Amino acid sequence: MPSDVTDFVHAMPKAELHVHLVGSASVPTVVELARRHPERGVPTDPDALAAFYEFRDFTHFIEVYQKVSALVTTPEDVTALVTGLGRDLAASNVRYAEVTVTPYSHLLAGIEPAAVAQALTEGRRRVAADRGIELAWIFDIPGEYGVPSGRDTLAWVERHAPEGTVGFGLGGPEVGVERAQFADVFAAARAAGLHCIPHAGETTGPETVWSALRDLGAERIGHGVGSADDPRLVEYLAAERIPLEMCPTSNVCTGAVARIEDHPLPRLLRAGVPVTLNTDDPGMFATDLNREYDVALDVLGLTLTELRTLAGNAIDAAFCSTETKAKLRAAAAHT
């Protein structure tokens, strides 16, 4: 990529809508946590940790993610993750991010419910003050723990939701974890004023995306790779302006897509689907949002105009205030 194009891509102000707090942790951060808890089975050497992050398949990825998540055992750990994410977002000129947090995992690790919220609030305050970045929160269900984890997650949100809370999600494996079983929980989340943003179609086909739309009232879809296999679904997503939060490097690292060249993002974007570009778990996939835009241009063959469309789609799809959107659009107009 020519240096002037690289400079343009990297200077472009960005919003990110799909990044997981635990998965965002840099290698040095995870190594530090692993050295505090050597009994948890996470490598304490950077090279060994990089090998640990070579995922055999999506199931292996979930196993590794759970082990790393179990290293987060104090409120201070949570705050450190947030401030570390802020540092890394700033390096990609991200001005606004919606961060997915799984409170159920932190509660299982023994952190007090109120302390989780306080730690997120402190981290968000520091990131705003030090980096000028606005963070918002999406609290997701770890689907592998079933419906009870959904109820517990919503109960925590209803009681402890920190400032900046915008959405309710569903992550984890899709195979064997039907979206429809969480319908009542998502209905209650909508009634509580939360936007509904489940993962769907990451490792499964279009039927999972249809279920997320029909049964969970999804307003955006996390990943949605499988949508490309159903022309009727693609037409529906385009017509209804339902965004897909796509994460190309992640999908290749977890085996959801065999080769980056085969990723359906360009086809979906050119079919009129409001696609956004994201990192998912950048610390685990050795990526950042600048790199994702570089890949979209160099490997997926998008044009600079299409990169601008991706960036604009993220602003349009964000669940932030009209004031924040206006600031983001004004900044984008000056690049």
C-alpha cells in the first residue's frame, strides 16, 4: 500500500462497534496477569502466549478465551483492561467504541457485582480524560452457560449498569446454542431500554441470523458471515438497514472463514448491506482497527470510497448520542 494511502487510512477517525474487553488485552497485559495466576494454565512467556493464541478451531478459541478471562479477578484488573484498550484504540484513531463486556465471567471470578460496574466506570473516565475517546458498553450473555446466565446478566445490568450502557448481547458458541432459547431474556432487555445486539452467523449459516432477527429482535448482528449464503437474507438486511459487525481477521483466526481472500465482506457491502469493520479480540488476533482497514483495502480489494463507507456505516450504526454522531461525522469530513 502506498505510504500516502496508508497515512489516509490511519488518519481517518473511526468508530468501532465490536470489540470484546477481555479479548482486547495486549500480550504484555495478559502475560502480567498470567504471572499473577500461574495455576490458571495461561503461558507466562510472550512467545508461548503467541503460540497459545494459534487457534485450532472456534471451540478451541472459546476454551482459550475462557482461560484468559479467568485471569481477571479484581476490579483493578478490569480497569486496567479498559485503560489498555483505550491506549490501543487511540493508536488507530478510534474516537468512539462500543465495548462488549461479559459481567457473568467477572462475577464467576469472584469480583463483587457493584465493583465490576465501578471498575468499568473508572476505566471509562480515564480513557475519556487521557485519550479523548468515548466508550459505551454492551453487556453480553456467555451463551455456553445457557439461559440462567442470560437471566443473571440482565439482572446485573438492571441493578448495576454503569454510565455509557447501550446494549445487550449474546456471545460464545453458536453450534448447539440456539438463539431462540434467549428470546424471553432479550424481550426483557428491550423492555429495559437496551439495544439488542447478538452474535449470529459467525460459525453457522443464515438460519442463525434469521433467528437472531426474529426471536431476539436484533438491531445489529455480531459477525453475520453466514448471511452471505442466503440471497433473501442479504436483500432483507440491505432493505431494512440492519448492520453487520464484521471482523475479517478474527474469522480467519478462529476458522470461521478458511481464507481472508474468501471473506464475504465485499460482496455484502456491495449488495447494500450496512457493513461495519471491527477487530473483535485484537489482543488475541494480533490486529488493530488500522490493520483491518489495511486488509480491507489490500486483500479484500475495497476502494478508498468503500473504506469511507465502512467508516460512515459505523457512525450511522452506533448507539451514541446525536451530539457524538455529529462530532464523529465532522471529524470524518476533514480527512
